[in-house]
Amino acid sequence: MSLSLPEEQFPLFRKMVRLTVRVSNTVRDTLGTGVLISTDGLILTSYHVIRKCPEPKINPCRLRKDWSIAFLKSRPATVVFADRELDIALLRCRGMTAKIRPAKISFDYVGTGSGVYRVGMDDTPLDAGHVHAYDYAGPVSRLAVSIIADSGASGGPLFDERLRLIGIVDSIKPQKRYPPETYGIPMPAIRRRIFSREAVWPLLPKYLRPER
């Protein structure tokens, strides 16, 4: 866990953790992270987290007073959409419909220097940093953020300072002399590539559907 998080940020991270879930790939015996985006149990994560696993297990999360993450009872989920190229997947966990408050989403690209927060199922589950660049390689531009992340962080939410979901963690680039760079898929790109598919529209709340 990061040692740079001041105590006054505890309420903020507690809210972020409640929006986050642990995703268990029971076929490959691996862990990843997801974020709740609807009141009926839609979860956004990375495709590689659930690869080859049509029914991953989901654990809702809570933040303890000592800053550790507690995992609630696991529930089965189904993969309702997968985009291998963009490395994005949508899951549905029907048993999580009670008292769900999904993440608020920003469909604007954030500027470099903007503050960003992360939650993930890795050795440093909570961290804060800044957007320092956009990486334009690949099918979409990705956020490059100055945040520590490791195995298990994939699919985890990236929040702005107003607690809005601005993207999800996609990959980590190791570096010899510096901390690893963390990359995220921004929400505008996710909306264009996945939420614009007609097959997905019936699954989405109205505010997530593509603009006409």
C-alpha cells in the first residue's frame, strides 16, 4: 500500500473501493479488478482478466480502517461483451443489484497534470498520482499516469479528483531506472468502441448509450 496517502483522503478512497470489485478468473487462477457502472450489476474490466473464463467470480470490496481491503462474499458473473483488440470486457453480476451506487463516468479527456486515483487487486491497491501524457500507439490513445501498479491491477478504475471514472488500467510498463508507468484506456474511447455496438445497447443505462 502506498505510504503517501494522507489520512484525510480516507473517506475518498472508501467511496472508490465500494465502486470496485475483485475479478477472479477461475479457469486460469488469476486475479484482476473491475468497476461497477450500473445499478443492475454491470462491471467494466479488461478482457485479458477474464480471458477463457465465461463465468468469473466477483467479490465486492470495502475499505477497512487500517487501509486494507476486505472482500465480501463472491458471486458468479457472466461475460456479456468482450473486445479483444481494445482489451475491454463487460460482465453482469445479477446478485449485486441491492444498494448499488455505480461509478459516475466522465466522457471527457482529462488534461495532462490532472490528479488521478487508482484502486486495484495488487500489492499496492491504493495510489494517487497525475496524468503525465497520452500514448497514441495502438488502436486508441491511452492515458499514461504516474501511479504505481502491478499484477492484479488490470481492469481497475482510474478516478479523477471529483470521483468520476475517467478510464481503467490497461497495462504496466516496467522501467529499469524509474517506477513503472501505468497505462489506462480512457472512457471516451471505451464509449466509442464498445458502448456504440448495437448488441450492447439493451444492456446499458441510458447515460452510457452512444450519442446519436
